[in-house]
Amino acid sequence: MSWKFDAYYCDHCDKEIKEGQEYYSMAARDNWDQVHIECFHDYTINALSAYLGTMKPDDNEDDEI
């Protein structure tokens, strides 16, 4: 039985990650995301921005320590 590369698609640019091409694979949400190395910076910025956009302001900001 020979090993076959399963086709992956970049979760940032939606282009195929070709066999032998380097990419990052990381746990994200409920699955694994694969991202081209050259797309990683933009992917990370977009993911962080989306995450920070879901945060609520701290309503205890004015409390003294």
C-alpha cells in the first residue's frame, strides 16, 4: 500500500496546497486549518481580529484594586 497525499486547500486563499509544498496545520475552531506559509501572517491577523471583535468590554474597568 502506498501513501497518497490528500489534497488540502489553504484556509486563507482557498488555493490548493500542492504535494511537497510547506504549510502550517493548526487546530482552529472545530477542525484543523491548513495555511500556506506565505499566507500565515494575513491568516493570523484576520483570525485575531475576528476573535477580538467577539470580546466584550470589561465592565469592571473602574474598580480599584
